[in-house]
Amino acid sequence: MEHRVAGPAGHVIVHGLEGLGLRVVEHLVALGLDVVAVDDGARPGAVHAATALGATVVQHHDGAAAALGAAGLQDARAVVCLSSTDLGALETALLARRLRPEVTVVAQIRNPAVARAVRADAGILVLDVATIASPSVVEACLGDQGHGLRVADEVVQVRTVAAPRDGLLRDMFGEVLVPLSVQRPDGTSEPVVCPGRDLEVRTGDEVSMLGPATAWDEVLRRPSGQLPGQPGARHPRAGGADDERGPTGVLRHWGRAVARATDSRLRRALATLLGLGGLSIVVLMVGYREPDGTRMSVLDALYFTAETIGTIGYGDFSFREQPAWLRGYAVLLMVAGAVLAALVYALLTNLLVSQRLQESLGHGQVTDLRGHVIVVGLGSVGVRVVESVVAAGTPVVVVETDESNRYLAQVRGLGAKVVLGDATLARTLELVNLGRARAVAVLTSDDLTNLEVALAVRDWLGERTDVPVALRLFDPRLAATVRQAFGFTHVRSTDELAAPWFVGAALGLEVLGTFFAGDVPLLYARVQVTGGGGLDGARLDALTGRSRVLSVRHSGEQAVHRVVRRWTTLEAGDEAFVVGPHEELLGLLRQDALSSSAGRPGIPSGSVVPPIA
């Protein structure tokens, strides 16, 4: 049975209902759009959920062509391809493009090479969840560097600090930094999203704001800004420690590294051998006499000791003419020295060979790293996080259970260390040197496994709170529950981050990024005001409830007005950079797009800037 559903400006077809697909359907329905979902084998719960949301569901029984026909491709304004495999998404996207060249087609393709080819040759908008979601995880791990956004021609940073005292945001942080969210640290109340600067906050409230680096530097230099949550105080183990500067500190660091890299048997044998050598030097300097009656120098005593222990005789020194007690000592020195030297050689060889075997098998212990990021789970998101963290100059240790993982060679080529093991076990956490890590990112493909690993990491760390744990969960509702129940600060739902990108692309809107301000997911986009649209002639105070206009570039002007007022009026051709919750911001963006394009079955897709997959 075919369902032909078309709204006033055409409906949207969502092909694939697993995870992200259901989230995209939810967003589109919330915007008041007619949605037809194609079930390509999703679990029954997803089909029921899509139906309950108000979407029409058709089955994918007789191939993609029949499914698209049943979904009403001829009347659709956009097709979003979210199959569980790249091949399925590619087939549906290419077929939709061939059957309706003018329709907007958006596809999720995880393979970077295929994505580039499809984007360049087929004119299809290609998005990748890993590319969209990974910056949020990297931000959680390297949070002291802030989250960067490009607003027009300026890069600004999003950071979270604690309010130093009771008072107004305006009095504490000035006019340059833009408040994005305010929430109590104990989570007893809902966050205030995009508040005004006249909002009164209490001491310790977590305030997320956006602004240029120069403004942040000024705020953080103030004595009242030296607070928990400030960059530098958040990750005290990051970078080099002050106590390890200078030659003495370097020697201590290398001494600790050697001690961690060797076992106790080798250290004891080496110490005994060195002690025997030192004793021999003293005995020779006191008891040995040259033919002319002079005593040995320190260098000669060291040289003769090494000759004796190494059982090497050059004939330049001899015990033949020495006192009986010294010849007896020489016998003991040769026997004990040879045994100890052989023992040290054997233990050292065993250490080198065993470590090499362990590293090749992925079981090596990370003993020489500090300030590193531990990535648990090496999927498409995990490998993107590894790439970004390595590019930032921070060492990475990957924990993976599958020794045949396709990304292992890639991350090893980046310089990351790999440990094969179960991250829920204390032994594995000890192997990856968790006690000296900077952050942990738990990114497997299973929600229960991720939660189990995160809890194991927290138990291992005990009372320490200076090592952030970024936890990936697919279900946004589960993410919110875990955040409240277990107190994890950095819980990231990849579906929640990625869905607005696909919705925006389907509507022909320019979504520039998604990120977290504290625990609040926000969307960042650029709006080009069209003549006769819903935003043409609108004042900002009538548009921005829980969103914020960061800057405006007026039509015909090159300069960007970074300080905008609530009475500023938008006109046709203006370009506005806006940030806010996705549901409000997508509605705001759609208000302008639909008002100016009513009656058209499709929206041009050239204005969308997708991330590079």
C-alpha cells in the first residue's frame, strides 16, 4: 500500500528509523512538517515510536525505488537517507537524485572517500555523525582550551566558569561575553538558556558564555576569576608540571620513568651489581699497589673492576703480586660479578622481549605517559576524537577489545598507543596509567557498555574529580537520566548533536555547528534574511526568546556588527549569526525559509555548509 502524503510545501522522506532516523523524524514533526518514514528493518519499537510521533511509515519490501514511490517522492521537498549501512544510504540517495533531480537529498555516509566522491559528483549533501559529534567530545576532554566557533570573520570561545559571588551577570562579566546558560552545580534546577545579562546568579553557579579570547583573558586574570571550572584549574595534570623543570626535575622524571618501566628483580640485581662495583673500587684504591708502590687512581680502579667483572684480561693490571687477602677478594669479585652481570643481561633481555611482544599484541602497559587522553572504543567517532586530540598535541591511549578493528592501524600511524583489553577491569585501567591521565572518552557502540566503563573509571579514581569522563550515549533521554542519576558532567548523545544538522540540511538551512554550553546542547547557524520572509522587518526582541543573535551583517555592508541590541531590525539581505536550543532555532530559521518559499516542493540546497566527512 502506498502512502502519498504532502503538506503545503511538500513533505520530507526519512529513510531509516534506527537511532538518528527517529530523532530526525521527531524534530521534523515538531516543526510542523509532514513526514513519511521508510522502515528498512528497524526494531519494532522504532516503528511504533515514529507512528506515535505522527509520521506515516511505509515498508521497504521491494527495493529502494518502490519504497520511495510509496513514500511519495514526486511530492516530497527533501529526502534524508539514514540507512544503517553506507551502501543502503548511497543507493537510496543516488536513486532519489536520479528520479527527482531538483529535490534536496541528504545522506549519512561514514566512509570519507565515498562521502567526498558523492558530494562532488552527485550533488548530494553528505553529513557524518562522527564529524559532527566528535568536537563535543574533544571539548570535554580538552576543556581548558575552550570550544571555538567562527562568527563571521572572528573566532570566539565557549567556556564555563563558576560565578565568583552573588550578583548580576553584567556586573561580573561585562558586556562583551554573551551568556549562553546558567545552572546550579548540584543540578537542583533546570538550566536557564540564553539569559539576559541582568540575570542574578548565586556564588558557584556554572555560567557558560561566549566571547573572544581577549575578553576571556581579561576575565580570567581577575582574582575573582580564579575559580574551579576555570581553564588551568580543571586539569591540573595537563602539560608539564612545575616541579619537573630544570635538570634536577628532568632527572627525577626519567628516574621515575625507568623505575615504572622495569620490574623489581631487575632493579635489585642492577643495584647489587653497582654496589659490588663501588665496593671493589674502594678496595682496590686502598689495597692495590703498583710495582712502584703507588696506589690506584679512581679511574684505574673503575677500569680494573670492569675488567674483572667482565672476565676480560688485557694484562695491564694483575692480582699476581698482590697480598693474599686481595687475591681472595678477586676470586669472589670475579664469580659474583659474572653471576650478577649475567643475571642483569638475562632480566633486561626478558624485559625488552616481553614488552615488545605485549605491544605487538596490544597488551603493553603505558608507563611513560602523563597528561594523556584515554579513548575507550575505536569506532567512527572514536577515531575522529583520536585524530583531533593528537592534532592538539596531546598523547592518546586507545583501549579496544577487538584486535581486528579496522581503525587500529590508522591510530597507531597517528602515534596513539593501543591496549587490547576490557576497560571495565581494574587491571586494564592500571595498564593505561589512568592515574596520570588527563581525561577519559568512553565511545563504544553500546550504551550499557559505555555506562559500565564510566562507572568503573569513576570507582578506580575514587574521590578525584580532576579527570573528566566524556560518556557517549545514543539515546538523549537516557543521557539526561544518567547525567542526573550518576552525576556525570560530560554525557554526549551523538543523535542529539547530529539530528539538527540533518533537519537543517533538509530545509535548506545553514547550520554551522552544535555544541554544549555546560550540560545544554545548543545549535549555531547563519540566517540569510530573504525579502518577504518571516524575518524581514522583524525586531530581535520579538524573535529571541531562548536564542541569541551574536552578530549581524547588514545588506550591502562588509563590516559585521558584533554588538546588537534588542531593538535592532532585520531587513532583506541581512546576515545574522544565531545560537540557541535546536528546537527554537530551527523554528526561527524555518520561519524565514518557509515564508519566502511557500508553494515550492523543494528548497535549494546550495546554501548548506555540511562538515567534511
